[in-house]
Amino acid sequence: MTLSNKEKMVAIISNGIAVFSLLQERDNLPENTTMYDFVLKIIPEDIKSELNIELVDEVFQYVSSAHGSQLQ
């Protein structure tokens, strides 16, 4: 099964959010780097046309709520 570009984008965004969070916890991010800046830098050029801020927000909200419900 081959992933669609949107599925690839969701996977990359999710991974980017996780890496950003880890680097943030370790105080290892460049100064003034936002999650959006970080995610934008890791998206491959060939699927960048699929990227939009709403998708980043949606993935972030889902991941946050999914992790939050597992911790309770």
C-alpha cells in the first residue's frame, strides 16, 4: 500500500511535533523557533503543496488530545 501525499504530510507533521517537543523539553531549540517554523523546515519539497496551517493545527490538536486521554 502506498501512502497518499496527505497521509505522508500527516505523518511528517506528527513526527515534527514530537521532535519539536523533545527539543523544547531539552532547551535545545534555536531561539525564537516556533512549532510552525520547525515543521515547515522538515517538510520535503515534493509534498509541500499539501501543507497548510489548518492541517498542522488539526494534527497538533489530535496528538495532544490523544496523549492527554492516555495519561488519565
